[in-house]
Amino acid sequence: MLWTRWLVLLLCWGATSGEQQADESDGAPPRQRSPPPVEPLDFGFVPAAVYDTHAYYEPGPIGILFHMVHAFLYAIQPNPFPKEMIVKVIQQNMGGIKIEEWRKPDNVVLLLQWIYYEVGFLTCATIGITFVVLIPIIGMCFCVCRCCENCGGEMHQRQRKNADCQRGFYTASLVATSIFIILGVLIAYAANHNVTTQIKSTRRLINTNMRDLKTFANNTPAQVEYLTAQYTTAKNKVLSDLDNIGPLLGGRIHSQLEKEVVPSLDTALRMAGAMRETKEALENVSSSLEVLQEGTAKLQASLSGERASLSNTLSDPACTNGAVSHTCNTIRSTLAQLGINADFSELPDVSHALANVNTVLKTDLSNIVQKGYSSFNDTPKLVHEQTKNIVSGVKGMLDKIGTEINSFSKMFPVQESLVNFTNFLNQGQKNIESYYSQVDQLDFYRWIGCVAALCMVVLVLAFNTLGLLCGACGYDKQATPTTRGCLSNTGGNLLMAGVGFSFIFAWVLMAIVTTLFVVGGNVEKLICEPLANRQLFKIIDTPFLVHPAKKNFLPGMLFQNPNIDLTLGSLYRDCHENNGLYHSLQLETMFNINSFLNRTVYNKDLAKVFESVQVDLQDIMLLEQAGRDNLINFANSGVGEIDYEAYLAEVNKGVTLVDLLSFSTDLEAQADQLPRGALENALKGHASSIRQIHREQVVPMLQAMSTLSQSIKQLQRMSNNLPVKVTNILSAIDAAEYLITHNASHVVKRETKGYIQSLEGYFKQYREWVKNSLTAEVAQCKPISNIVDSMEIVACSFIVDSVNTFWFGLGGCCILLIPSIIFSVKLAKYYRRMDTEDVFEDMGNTGNHGEHMCDIRRDLAVVSSPYYDTLTRFPRASAPPSYSDW
């Protein structure tokens, strides 16, 4: 049908190629860094179909009987499934072979193999047929034989010593046989009832399978539409990356070039900071030097005055005394230490260098360097401006691709195919449901027929049971065979009636059992078992099975292309795993959707547009000429020509020749050694004056010297090889600018390629997602495997297992009817009233007749003279004894 072809085409829509093209290059490509990972896209979840069918059957307690029957069939037929033999039979078209062709060696071998495989069934069938043929014959012979008063038909019972033991044995045997027959009847009835019970389950399976097929048909178009719609996800991501091509592509280019560019700008920026630090250090040197020069002159004057004053004090007459004179002389000898040590008046001035640095700082190098940073950091913006036209073109192409995909999905008559397929399912379900009443009627007739067959056995059981009950209840040990009661006689007659019905029904029942056994057993071994272990699929999937020129049967039937590597086993296995129908039927061999997606999702035109992306970085300027001149002027500012060693030599000297605090402390200690008086007080006053000089004049000079020392050292460090440093900075900036303007093409090409690969990656993700979705999520064909499993459950578990169990139970009953016949015939002799009986005489004593009968220790003699007539030898019992209480 046309709509089915459209539906199959619809189900196969969305396939992907997933093939990657190898990069073509001349020679070995250089080792490059790997492109950045592509951001994973979230396509969501394909709308999943929920199927209701649970193709699983648990038989329950009757499963034990099923296992018993399977074990019995395995004992009869233990041979493995004859796959090769069946394949040969099919390939040689045994059904069309003429009779004269059976003599061919190959056909004879196949026939012998088949006989060997069926030897168990043939043996059992032969036994069954023999039973069916012999039982009526034996029954007629038995009837004629009894009519001739043979075969137990003679109404005379011989008296034996072990008569009670025999009767008990026959009774127990018949009871046991009847019990086993009852079990067989129950087994057969349970199997018969199971078929009727599972008819309702069959309807449930049919309804759920039909409902699942409708769900499959209704949900598949929505799934395909979802696959088509998710192209928008990949397209929007590509458009988003194209809108952000500046930060993305420009950022990648920037990150690669900044390894060379940023360090050069950083050194220039640090040099700008060094200029400011140099100015501050020069200012500190100038101010400190001025403070030190002024402080040195003042301190020199103060120390000279204090030295003169102290000398005058030591000229006091009090210093002439013996002990005092020694102390005064000691103090007088230290007066020369009161003087300055460092002389800053000869140090060169740094005002010229400071003026040059101030001139250099009038140009803001930091701002110039920041402009270089800004120019380099504008790489993303530059990329965005240069690719504006390409981005707009790509957007138009992507919109066109989306339109083509949507138009391709809409060109199929989805709704019409869906309506036709749904109508087909509805009509099929109505047709199946229309047979429900007929199935119920046929099942009722079948049930009646099986029950009627069982009733034959039940009738025999009823006669046996009633015969046992009547015989056991009416049996009287004191009664002779000719005087047995009516109840006992009735029991014997019932047993013989059971024997008669056994002969009448046994062969009919065995014919039913044999027929069902041959059919049901072979169906179980040749269909159900290989279907359960999937050996049957291997036969159907055998290459060139139906025709020498047709490799596979299934694709030849579905697609008229038998060379497709599609088998029924693989289809069932994939559907059982709930994979997509596209993958299960290998529809990619029929519909080349891959080429369509390759032409549309990412075609050559789009690839050419991406490859035409060009980025030019010539407009980037890292350092203006003013900045370069500024650096050169700083190098020539004279900072490096300052005599730093002279400064450091003076700074390293002390302000005074001696520590004034220590000198004043020693002076006070020596004054304390003098007698109290004016001299002592005068010396202590001089010590106090020296401390004041140190506090007011020396301490500020020490601070100024410390500042001078730090500034000089800083200037010395910064000015060390200053021209070389500036030259290196300019060289690094020149190299970076040269890299940007001349040698950045390979970086741009590499990063552009990585960027394009990321865009391609989004489309590849979409194609791979479509491929995986078609394999596992779209048009999940679980309903197909459910149909196969449901057919297996209905045919094998519901019907074949129940039929096999039925004949298994009924066949056991038929077999047990034979010992039942034997034990019934034997036992009836002890219950039925005989026409004649043996006469017992006591050789030594005449007494009670009953005592003679029961006393087995006495010598008994039977009167059996040939001259006595029959009535004399075997007197007939004219009537049963009359009892007053009967």
C-alpha cells in the first residue's frame, strides 16, 4: 500500500552521516595546540511512547504440570533441534519432489535423518496405534471368551486357602489404580480448563498490542517533528557564537598574541612607573642634601662653641688639684672628638637630572602605554567589524537551511499516512473482535468435547468406585460363593460394567491421545522450543533459503532487496531492546537521508563562507612615537651620570666624630668623680648642652641622611644600565608590533580554524544526536517484539502446553485402564454370586459346613466323581437365603 511506504519513509527521516572528512595537507602538519572543546548542546528528550503490553506469562501452579510434560517430551525426543535438516528440506523443496525422486541418495539421507529424529514420537505413536487396534479386538475376544464361560466367565469360584489375601491385593491394586486414574483426570481437566481461562488473557494481549501499535503510529510523527525542530537549537547556538564572534574568535586571537604583546607593554608601563619613582628619589636627594649642607654648617658652629666653652671650664684652678687634675686632663684629651665627620658641601647637585626627568614626565607615558593596551584589547571589536558581512551572510544561509529541513519533513503525507494506518488498526481490531463470539463458541464445544472424553474415564471410575464400595460393604465372610448377598453381587456386576466400558472407551480415548500427542508434541519440539530459544529465527534467516538468488528472506519481502543484511533475529533482538525502527530495519540502506543532512545541515557553501573569514590586525599600535621619544629622553636624562659612590661614601660616614650621647654620658660620669662644687655642676651643664645639640641638630641630620641613602640607592638601582633597558623595551614592543602586523596570520588562521570547528561541532552534535535518537528513541519498535512474544505465549503457553498436558493426563488414564480391567475382573469374582461352588467334606468328622470351609488345617476332599451329574456335583443355589431382618 502507498501509505505504508510513506510511513516507512517518515520513520526513517532524520538519519545522520556522522562521517568526518580528513584534513588534506601537503606533508606532515606542524604540531598545533588542540582546539578548545565544543560546548555540549542540550537537545532535551525525545517524546517517549509508553507501551502497555507486558509480554510475559507466569503459568502459576499449573506450570509444574507443564514442566512434567516438557520433561516427558525431552525423554522421548532428546535430540537437538534439526536446523540443518529442516534447511535442507526447505532448500530442496521436498514438498514438490516427485515419487521417483525419493530414491535419490540425498533425499533418502534426509528421510533417514528425519526418521531418526522422530524415532521417539514414532515409537510412542506406534504403541498408541497398536493400543487403538488391539483393545477393541481384545475386548471382543474377551467378551466371546466369557460368553463361552472362559476367561473368568464361568460362574464358579474355586476355593483356595489364600482367597482373602488375593481379594485384598486386588482391592488395594484397584484402589491405587483408580487413584492414579483420578490424578490423570484432574491433570487433563486442569489443562482443559486452563485453555478456557486463558482465552480472556488472549483478548487482553490483543487489545494491548493493538493499543501499542496505535501509540507507536501516533507518537512517531511527533518524535520526528521533535528531531526536526531541534535543528533550531544548533542553529541558535551557531548564531549566538556568530553574534559573539568578536569575544570568541577575537578573544582567542588576543589570548594567543598577549603572550608576546602584554609583557612588552608591561615593561614599558613599569618604566613609566620608574620615571615617577626616579623623580621622587631625585627630589628626596635634592631636599636631603640641602638639609644636610645647612645642618653641617650649623652643627660645626655649635660643636666648636661647645668645645671652646668646655675648654674654658677645664681651665678652672680647681682642676689643678691632684685627683681632680687627672680627670680634667682626661676630659681635655677628648675635646678634639667634638667635631663633624661627614662633609656634604662638596657633593654634586642633582638639579640638572631632576629638571630633565621633570621634562620627560611632562609626557604621560602611562597613558600612551594604556592606549597600546586598549588598541590590543580591541582585537575582538576589530574582528567583529571585519566579519560583519560574513556573519550576516551565514545567518541567511542558516535560515534557508532550516526552511529546507522543515519543507522536507512536510513533503510527506504524515497525517494521511497516520489516519490510514490507524484506520487499518481499528478495522483489524474490529475484525478480530468479531470472531470473539465464534472463538467462545468453538472453545465451548472444545471444552464440552474434552469433558465428554474425561467423562468416559470418570464413568469407568464411577463403576469401579461403586463396585468397590458395594462389594466391600456387602461382602460376608460366612457366605458361600453361591449365597453371597445382593449388595456384594451388585458390586461385582458394577466392576464388570466398568470393565466393559473400559473396553468400549479405551481405544477411542487412546486414539485422541495419540493424535494430540503426535501433533502437540511435534509442535512443542519443532516450533515452541526453537521459538523460545530463537533457533527458529536462525532457520528463517538462513541465507538463500527460499531462492538461490535471494540472500535474505526478510528484506526481500519488505524492500524487494534480499541483499540487505537484515534478519528476523536481528529485528526481533533490536525491537526486544526497544530500539528505533530505523535502526532495526536498517532503513538507511533504503533512504539516503545522510546525504540530505550533509547537503543541508552543514553544506559546502556554508563551509566556504566560514573558510573565507579573514582577520587583519595591521591597525593595532602598541606604542606611539611620543612614548618612544619619552623613553629615549629618560634614558638620556643624566640620571645614570650622577656620582652615586661619592654620595654613598659621605652617607656611610657618621654626622659627628663621636656619638654625642655617649660623650655626654661619659662626661657626666667623670663629673660625678669630682668633688661637689661649681666644677662638677659646670661639667654636667656641658653634658646637657651636648645632648641638646644631638637632639636638635644631629637627629634631623640623621633622618635626612637615611632618606638620602635610600634615594641614592634607589636611583643607583634604577639607573643601572638604563639605556640598555630602554632599548630592550623598545625592541620588545617593535617585535610585538611586527608579530601583530606581519607574523600573526598563522595565529589568526589557527584560531579561526578552531572557531569554525566549534561551529561545525554544533552541527555534528545535532547529527550525532539525531543518529542516536533514531537508533534508540524514535519509533521504538517494542510493539513488534511484543506481538511475536504474545503469539508465542498464546500459541505455546496457552494452547500447546495445555493440549500436551491434556493428552498427558488422559494418556495416563488410558494406560492405567489396562491394569484396572485386570484387577476389576479378578476382584469381581470375589463379589459376584456364583452359580456353583466347590463342596468341602471333612474326612474325619462331619460338622458345620462353614467350619469345614474356614478350617484350612483339616484334610479336605472335593467330591468330583465323573458319574455324578452336574446338579449333584455343583448344586445350584435356587435363591439367596432369606433373613428376617433383610
